[in-house]
Amino acid sequence: MASARTPHEMLARLVGFDTVVGRPNLSLIEAVADWFDGHGISCRILVGPEGDRANLFATIGDATRAGYILSGHVDVVPSEEPGWQADPFILRQTGDRLIGRGACDMKGFVAAVLAAAPDLAAMAPATPIHIALSYDEEAGCKGVPHMIARLPELCAAPLGCIVGEPTGLVPVLAHKGKAALRLRATGVAGHSSRPDLGRNAIHALLPALVAAEAQARDLQARGPQDDRFAPPWSSLQVGTVTGGQALNIIPDRAEAEIEARAIAGTDPGSLLAPVLAAADKSGVDTEWLSSYPPLALNAAHPLAALISEVSGHGATAAVSFGTEAGLYQQAGVPAIICGPGDIARAHRPEEYLTLPELGACHDMILALGRACTG
């Protein structure tokens, strides 16, 4: 990390760390901490309850004054898709494309921020700039709440947070929230010719699955709508169903995973209430997998104007994917989404960020530094 100077070099270093969601990330976090230490930038490693993963919080400027957070996650989704043309964890360049797992989502933003950090420190901004790196965002924003809970000991109440998910550097004011639930049914195995002697775990799931499908239809037909989103309604779907061993064996176990995505103003967990009720009535166990709230920043908020100015783009109303921004907002920190690249490239083989996109993000970070210095 110490030898990285440009955003391109920094991105190559970051991609080289295999920080797949749910796995240890301390090697990356410690390398970033060393980078900050080498430039005289104060930082804290905040180890999560898992013990092998950590968030990191750094401050450029006076932490006792209100400032802005630049927020990014350093975990990535797995890279098992067959479409990769080379090792996903070695950044390679083809034309102006920088290809590697996490290049777009969202180590590109993190690389631009880290590469800009020495210049930001040299500016000595009167309004501090904080850098917040989180883990396990791809598992439903599981890491960042531990860091947000410690913000009062890390800095003065922030003026705002910029979450650098890929938006083409267009500031985004709102996103949907999400809640995910696992259902688990236990039955009694036996020969399928004698269902009276067993208990079918898959059948036990059916009332909850039917309730999920009915709730999805009801949300589309009669639920509140917000035209900023696509689709404009809150949604719900059964994502996975597993169970059984063979056609002629009564299944003794079955599981399903269900997610709800909520428009702004709606609690995503509440959308799963009919599923929970049906599961309880059927004796099916339930487990919350993750939950994060929607984001909704008023277009007239000063943060929207600031990020529009430094990015060079007017704000757009909303996106349907979720981010950590809603959690910052829930904690009282105004938040906006603005980062390089296109979300359509995320979670796909040959994921990439272009050199111009990376450079433009670096320029945006420096422009924010200048705005905080004046």
C-alpha cells in the first residue's frame, strides 16, 4: 500500500486483497491504516464482534468540528462466475477499463479517496473530512452499524455522509430499504408411500410462501407508490427454496429465504409481517438475515447542493438498490450516494471501472477538500 501513489495504483492494491463478504478483511484494513499512519493521518481500526473483520475510521482535520464522511465498503461479492477471463483479484487493464472484482463496487471509490488523502491532509481543511471503511455490506450492511454506533466517540456530529456506491458520479437522494428473512421447517423423514408416518417439511413452508406471494401482489396492486423508484412500489420475493433428499423420501428439512424492498417512508421489516404470521401458525422457525432502512434526503438540503457542485452533476431522485446511506440517515447523519461507475457492472464477471471514471472521482474528492478548506 505504501508504494501506491495514483488512484490506479491504489485500486490495484485494493483489488489484490480477497475480501469476499463474510471473510476476514484485517489484512486490507491494516494496510490502509499503515498508509494513513505514513501520511500523519489519524485513524482507528474498529474490530467487529466477529473478531476477524473490522471497520476503519480516519479523520483529516479537527475531529471536534463538524465535518463530512466519505463512506465505502471494502468487501466484495464472490467471483465464481465462469465469465472471468483472468484472476479476478489481480487488476488488469484493457483499453481504459480496469477489470477486477470490486473495481466498480466499490473499491474504485475507496481507491480514489485513499489516493487523495495526502493532498487533503496538505490542504488542512477547516471542515474535517472523515473516511469510513466498512465490512460485510454485501451481506445486508452488517458491518457499518458497529461503526455508526461509535461515531460520538470518533468525531463531532457530522454535517453529512457521502456513500460512494457507483452512480456515475451523479448524486442520488433516495434509495429503497431492505429486509431479509430465512424460514426453516423441520419434519420427519420416511418413505413417501406412507406420508401418515412422517411430516413433510416442504409442505410446512407452503403457507408462509403463499403469504409471501400474496403480499407481493398486494404491494404492487394496492400498496403506496413512489414514482422516483423503479418499480414505484415496495416489492417482496421468495429468493431461494431448498429441502428434501429424493422424490420418494418425505423431506425432513426445508428452508426458504425471502426479501422485501421498501420505498422511502416504509419499514422494510413490516412488509414481511404476513409471512411471519403464517410461519408462526405453521410452526416454522424464522431468522432475520439483514435489514437496512430506505434513504430519503430532501433535494433542498445543503449536502445535495455541495455534492452537486463538487461532482459537476445535478442530483437525481432515487435508485432502487440499497446502500449504507439509509443507516447513516437513521442515525441522524444526512446522507447522499455519489460514486464512480455503473451499478449494472456490479456482481458480474469482468467487473470494471474506467480510468476516466476513476480520475473524475479523484477530482471530486479533491474538490470537496477545497470546499472544506475555504
